[in-house]
Amino acid sequence: MSLRDQLQTDLETLIFNLEDFGQVVSYQAKAGGAAVSLTAIVNPGRGEEYRGSDALDVRASLLALVADVKDLRTGDTFTFGGDVWAVVSGEKVIDGRVWRAEISRTAYT
């Protein structure tokens, strides 16, 4: 098994494990199509205090496997905890295997 293959296996079985860091979210492309259920890691981010909101309520970052989300675009949404979060920006990291997205509950609403 190559190092790249081992990295993908470790990402899927260790980092995105539901018992540790991962949680189930629903992904919906802005362009339409069926929503997809996947495992992601959500981290609270910096808030927009001038609006009177705390960090978790307004902004967060989300990590998702590229294998689960092939093409991430601004305006796509993730739903978890009963709330819809819009993608503000995103980039591929970890050798192009993971999306790191900045998401917001207040964007595009």
C-alpha cells in the first residue's frame, strides 16, 4: 500500500470517525440534485460580534472528504443540528483529498 493510499484510509477510518471527530451532515449543491448524507468535521469559527452573535451561531469551518463532495461551490449548503449553513469559500487540502470550507448561517439568506 502506498503512502497516499494509507493517508486516504487513515482519513476515512481515523479522522472522520463518528465516535471521535466526525458528524453526519447533509450536503446540497446550489445547482440542484439530491442531497447527500456524509461525514464531516465541523469547527466553530470567529463570530461577527458586531451583529451580536457568537462564533458558533454565525461562522464555522467544515472538513469533508473530496470522495464525498466532488465539486464544492459558494452557495452550496450543509445541514446539521437542524440548521442550514452556506459555503462562503472552500479549498482542497491534504493532497487534494479533503475540502476545507468556511460556512455561515447568515450568508445567502
